[in-house]
Amino acid sequence: MNTREKILEFLMDGKRTQREISLSLGSSRSRISEILSDLENVGLVRREKVSDRTVLVSINREKVLRVGMLKSSEYAAVVLALKRVEKAVMVRIRLYDNSLEALKDLLTGSLDLVASPLISSYFFYLIDNNIKPISGISKGGSGMLMRNNEGLLGTTPISSMERESRERKNFRLVYYKSIEDMLDAYSKKEVDAISIWEPYLSMFKGVKNPIEKGCCVLINSGGLTESARIFFREYKRIIPRMNSGKLRIEASEILSELLHVKVRDVLTSLDSYIFTTEIDKDDLREQIKMMGLPEDSNVDKFLERYYGISI
């Protein structure tokens, strides 16, 4: 990675001063200033003089798209659309163990877009009303590994998995940070069952949930940048065709590299999904009630951007 790329990566998490960039990269301030001038000329960064001695540098969000997502094959259409727009937009994908960490980074400005479970997004909307969904992603793709029909059930907090876990009345829930932690606990027989998602559900031959419920949505905070609009135009074109053989293979190859799983496992897992941009309001209300979160008029306000923006 050259100095130019290192500067861009350093700025992905937020604004920095030129002095901070120079110290972090171990390069002279004059050299950093020269590279920043080039990056500013091509529109990738912005500089703001806040005092005689301090210049604040930030990524130009109109040209860069930072996306957070979980380790799931549900995001086949998302990663494929991101791949297709790379010539027009600088794309950065960051994988997360759980949606709560990704949403926290969205709140603090380290991400521009997050693929997150619907209920997790609503929970964070109650904290910051700027967080709202733009589009649905898919239905289905979840299930369980079980060795007993009762006992301890591993799941992730404030997620679609927790909603489905709560429906299993014979179990007591145990919360984990990541899919790896849950699989490890199950292999050690610390729990009797775990709620998991694809491609791990197919890989470990779990039992699929019989009802195809909505899972994740694409959300952002504030308005849509030009980079996000470019992505969503491509995403809208891809979603209706995700079941075609060519697109499935292409998306599976991208996900295989991201998730470090075999292409054939990703391909198998895609059969569990119905890819759609729709968001089911009634399903959201059901999840809110099950989680004990406040509803009132918040649901309609939460979905304003989804209903108000044509992607």
C-alpha cells in the first residue's frame, strides 16, 4: 500500500489533521501536503483550515462509499452492486461481528451505509432519528442448529435471530457477540441450540426457518450522498435478477473472498433467500412488540426515507 492509499485508509474512520496524518504515516508534513493536494484535486478528500496552524482533512463522501455489513451471504446483491460501481465510486467494505457495532460506527460517522437487521436499525433510530432505512435486502436465510428441543439457545442481541429465538419457548436465551462465538459454544456443547444465518446454516446443515421473514435493510444517517445514489441505482437493477445463474456466481465469488468460505457453500446458501427491496411494516411492528420496544408513531417516521426515496 503506497502513501496515497494509506492516507485514504487513515481517513476512512473520520476527520484528521494534517499533523495527525503525518505522524501516523511517518512521512514529512510537506510530502503529506503534496499528496493531499493531489487527492483534493481529484475530489477524494476535502481540507478545511480551522486555524493558522491546523488543517482538518476528511473523505469526500460524494466520491467515497464506506459500507458496513455482517458476515452473511444475504448481502449478495449489495456486494455485487458495490463491485459494479467501483469505477465511479471508491468503495470500502467493513465486515462486523454484529450489527450493533456497525450501527455505532454509522452514528459516529465512520460509515456511510450499513446493511443491518431491521429491528437493530429501529433500536438505533430511537437513539438518533437521523438513522432510517432506504431499502430492503431479502427475506429468509435463517434457521437453527439443534441437538435438543429445549435448554440453552445461543443468539445475537437485538437482531432478527433474537426475534426468532424468542419464539422458541422451550429455550432460555444466551447472547453472543459473533457467529464464530456461537458456533464455538455449540461445538463445545455449552448450548443446546443456536440461531444462525447463511451461509453458515447450509454449511453446518442446520434447519431452515419455515417462514420467510424479512431480515436486513440498508440504512444511512442523514441525506443520501451522490456516491450512495450511484450505488442504489445499480442495486435496484441487480435485485430483480439475483436468481440468474451468472449474477449468482459472480456474487458468490465476491462473498467467498470476503467471508473466507467456499464458493459452492455461498451458492447453496443463496437458495434460502428471496431478494427484494421491500420492507414489511407489519413484520417490523411484530418485532418491536416482541422486543418490548416503544412503537407509537415512531414506525411511520422510521420508514419515511424508505417510502420517500425512489432508488
